[in-house]
Amino acid sequence: MIYVFKTSVDTPSKLEFASALLDERIPNAIWNFDLEDCDNILRIDSEAEINEKILKNAIFDCVELE
């Protein structure tokens, strides 16, 4: 399933920290950020259910888009 989130990841340094966090919390997922988008979109392709609680962290904010 594909999940789409609006995030606060807007710099390369935040992207580095976010990448490490995502690799740790959802290791079998395929994900990417679109920093060119005004909402700094995060797309996650995962068979496991992904929600904001899994992604809740001190590094970046994210809100699931519908």
C-alpha cells in the first residue's frame, strides 16, 4: 500500500536524520521524499500498516494526506 504524508523535512540535513529514522522504524518499506513539493511529501510503499504514530518523532513532523 502507498501512504502519503506532508512533512517538515525541508533541508538535506533533516533528510539525513529522517532517512536513518525511517530505515530503522520501517526497514522493509520503500520510501522517498519530494523536497521540491511545497508540502515536502513523503511517500511510503509498505505491506505493513504505516501511520503517524509509527512516524512520530522529534526529527520531523508528518501528517497523513488522504
